[in-house]
Amino acid sequence: MNARRLRTLVRREVNATLRDPFTLGVLIAVPLVALLLFGFILSTKVEDMRIGVYDASRSSASRRLIADLAASDSFRPRRFETGEAIERALVRGEIGAGLVIPADFERSLLRATAGGAPPELRVLYDGAEAVLAGNAEAFFAGIARATGAQLVASDVTARRLAGAGAGSPAPGGGVGVVTRALFNPSFEGTPFMVAGTFGFVLSFLTTLLTAVSIVNERQAGTFDQLQLTPASTLEILLGKLLPLGAVFAFDVVLMVIAAGLFMGVWPQGSALLFIAISAFYVVFSLSLGLIFSATSATAAEAVQKTVLSSIPTIQLSGFAFPIRSMPLPIQWFTELIPATHYIRVSRAIYLRGAGVAELLPELAILVLFGAFLLGIALRTLERRA
Amino acid sequence: MADPIILARGLSKRFGDFTAVDAIDLEVERGVIFAFLGANGSGKSTTIRMLIGLLTPSAGTIVLDGIDVGLHPRQVRERIGYMGQKVSLYAGLTLRQNVEFYAGLYGIEAGDLERRWGAVRERFDLAQAEHERPENLPAGVRQRAGLALSTLHAPRVLFLDEPTAGVDVESRGLFWELIQDASDEGVTVFVTTHFLEEADYCDRVAFIDAGRLIADSTPEGLRARYSSGYRIEASLAAGSRERVLAELGRAGFVAEAQGDQLVARIPALDSEGLRRLSLVLGPEAAASVRIEQASMNDVFRRLIREGAALAAPAAGAAT
């Protein structure tokens, strides 16, 4: 080992790294972003979740329960006038969970102190958000039981002070929680993950495959030649997108069939609608790959860009981690990720059987994203430096 | 020059603080072979990419066959053929499939394609290579195939960017014959090369150095201006040397005796110069006459030595 030679080699490597702003940025940004994403944003803790509450009891006990929910960091209660209104809000994604407090809540609580059956709170989750529902359920049950126990204890104390005597509080805090999930009653994770996997595959793989296409052609010299033919930029763009789009659309069909045959997960809604929307989303993802390709000097750079862009796509799109559990500013940011909307549509069709009318807002956003990215891809290809 | 097919005025290209091409003017006459010479990194490829519309100039205008390239880059595409430093054939496709691909983009119908490709295939000697993939072809054949493809749609101007780079000497000679054939058919050829000796295949030569045009003339004009011209060595009988020396002087040669030889120089040896030389030396029973031409490398070295400060208009005056 020669120290001088080693120093020379190390110095060259350091200089090469520091000279390249992209590599430097990756070296600094990726660890920080990963740390923040996994440690802060992607925590399984439930924070600030909007919960719809229909209080049929309108008693002091129910008001106390709602106040305790509001006082926790986990839930933000919003009142509704009927149970059906809560279900509708849940479907629209306005709330993450629903709570129905029965009319006899306070009376049941009092009966429970005398050894009667404890009151039952009905909690509704969107089963299409299986992970979120699983996380939230534990938090909710904890708060409800703690509140119930305190209410029962205070009631027992009051009765003792009044000399009326009382039985022991019901085991488990005196409040029962009955959970019901809409659309995915068993909270089964497979349909949830299957529907999300389409988003992951179509976002990442399509971009990765196209990311190297133009940069490779540029290096081979064929792209210059192509640009000098009478073919317009739009023709060149579509010439790249359509064949790959068709291949990936076929992939979607295969995935739908495979998920159905091997996992028993079939779309609850129209498979044709799902495939059509997926085919459109593929074209949009391919555009993103072309943008990376057209703005990179080498294939390696294009791949690096793709991998970097996949981090927020995977972590923040709701594919694996529930968006409603993320801090509010991050939830806003996730709306800027096209995969968020596609995965939402995918789960809505797969798990809720949603149709076009219900999906219109999300579809409109996807169309806007698609038009925007196609436009950028077109401009990027047209640019002559 | 009346109605040049390529007319560039004040053409510049800057990349950040670096000026790759600095306010050059170019005029290329129809039907000529125009060589654009310079060292590696001198701005040749940047200039050619601006001329064909692949790069947007930072300043200046380009008119190609009457069309403003900056305003209508797509309109010039059918009029130009281009072959870059890397031959633009798709790997994985046979030569024939490449031909069909480009023919499709240029809208050449099947019957027309057979006729055109048949002629081009024979002229470029590509029959053996037609069903081979480019990656399996020797470099020289690949270059010919690239040139064949760039002429398939019958362009009016052919831009060749270092077409003979990486090709052996024999293939380069054959390649230049093909370029001259194209020129004979009326195609204007704009060719960049760093093989300076290839300038002698061309009608007109421009030199670029560090982004500036430092000369633009015919090969002979450049030799006359930027070299000691032609050197003629004659071995004569001792008795006639004095007379021949005097006659060469009267015929416009700068001549001197060196040992038992006469050495004469003249800036340019055109047909009139050759006639005068033969009039002087013809009657002599000379043992031998040797004529040396100054190489383009010498011309370029002298151009650089004299200072790249020579502006294009001054260089043009050397024509």
C-alpha cells in the first residue's frame, strides 16, 4: 500500500464527486429525504384523522366521548346528522372513519355499571384503506375504552357518594366497539395491495423502460437522423409512446387476470373501465420516462432520475402507506403525485366497484396531469438547445 | 455570389460563457463540394448542427435553399441529407429494414423505393450488405450505407459531419468518389473533416479555428496565400542551367540553383503555369522533374501561425 498513490486516487474520486452537482445532490438529499419519510411522514401513528360523528345520543356522556376524541392528537371529529351521511362522506374521502353513537349510549353506560351489557359504538372504516383502518382502529378503541372507563368510574363514585351502591364497571372499560368496514368487510390486505400494485408497476416500470430510450438513440446518432426527417415531434413522441403503451396495457390485462385467477381478487367495478384508465395512465407514465430520457446526457443519469422520482411515488402515493395518516401539508403534496390519483382510482374500482361518475374528479385530475406531461415531453423533444 | 444555396450571416453559438462559434459568415454555391475544416473542438460540428436546424444559434441567420432555417426548420428537412459522425443506422434492423424505415418517414412509395434503392445499392456497392445488421458490417461498409441512406430521398444539400472518421484509407478514397458522384449530379455537399488532405477533393475550403472562420477559398487559393506554393526540382545538364534559370525567372517562377539541381517555386500552379513550365523545360533533356505541392496541413499550420485573428472577410479576399 502506497500512501501517496492512495491519496492521489482518493483526491480524484472526491473531486469527481464534488464536481457533479447531480451526484452530490443525490448523496445529500436521498438519505435526508429517506430519513424524514420513514421516520416522520410514514409513521403508522394516526394523527389528525378526520372522523365523522353521528351522535344519536346527544347526552353528556356522548359529548364527553366526542370531546375526548377532539382532545387527542389522533382524531378531528366532524358532526353529521345521519349515519348515511357519514357513509357518503367516507366514500368521497372527506373523512377517514365514521362513528355512530347509539341513542341509548348513556343509558347503556349506566346499565353497565350495574353489570349490564356495555354500550356499543359503531365505527365505520373504508375497507379500501385497509392499512389506515387497521391503524386507526387500535387508536380509536383505546380512546373509547379509556373514556368509557372514566365515565363509568365517575358514575360509580357519584352513586357511592349518593349511597346508592353500584356494581363493578364492565370489563374492558364499559364501552364496546363494533367495527364495520365498507367495501372490504374483512379488512383483507390482498385486494388492497393488488389494486395498489398496478399503480406501482405502471408508475415505475414504464418510466424506467422509456427513460433510457431517447438517450440511447441520441448516443447512437439515430435520434439526430430522426429529427431531420419530415416526421414531426408529435409523430416521434407518439411513435415511441403507442407501442410501449400497448405492451403495458396488455400487461395490465394479464395482471388483472392473474390477480383474479391466483388470488381471487377481481375488480368489483368494470374491468374494462379499469383497463382503459390504466392504458391512459401508462401513456402518461411513459411521457415522464421520455422527459427523463430527453434531458439526460447518459442512460445512467436517466435511470438515476427515474429511481429518484420513484421514491415519492412509492412512499407518498398511498401505495403502501395511508395518505390520511400523513401530516396535512404532506397530504396536500401527495395530490401533486399522479400515482396518488391513479392508485385511488384503481382501489375505488377494485374494492368499491366505483363507476365513471363517481371517479370523474380523479379522472379529470389524471387527464390534466397527462396533458401537462405530454406537453412537457413534446417541448423537451422539440428543444434544439 | 449569386443565389448561394447556403447563406449564413453572423452565426454564433454560445454555451454559457463558452463561445463555440463566433459570428461566422458562410456562402456556399450550388453544386459544389464545400469542405469545412478545423481541428477537433474548433466548432465544425456545432456549425453544421446549426445549419441543419438541430441547434438553435445564439445569434445570426441561416438561409438554406431560400428557406430561413430559424423560422422554418421543418421545411428544410426534405431538402437536406445528413450523415453524422456516428452512422445513423438502427442496430438490430438489417440494412434493408433501415432503408424501409427511413423511406417510410420520407414518404417514399414502395415502387419508387425499389427504383431508388436499386440504383443507390449498386452505386454504393451494398448488395452484399443489404440483409446484414449494421453492427455486423465493417466500418467502411457502414459509412457507405449511411451515405446511401442520407441520399435516398434525393436531397439538394448533403451535410456530412466527419464522414470518414474511423475509416481506413482505401474506404476513404472510395467514399470521396461517391461524394464526388453526388456532386456531379448537382447535389451540394457540405462536409466537415479533420483530415486536412481531404480538402483537395473539394471545390471550396473554409477553415475554422476556435469558433472563428479564418479562411474561405479554393484549395489552390489557400495554397497560394498560405504556403510557399509549389516546389519544382529539375535535374538538368550543367550547360543549360544558367539559361533555364533565367527563363524560369522570366516565366514568373522564383528559381535558384542548388548543387546540380534547379529549384523553382510558384504560389499556384494552374494550367497556365504548367504550360509555361513545359515551355521552359520541355526542350531540355532533363534527367528528371519533380513537382511538390504544399500540403493542407502546412496551409493550416501557417494560418494558425499567422494568427487566427484573420477575419473571414480578409480570408475571403484570398480567393
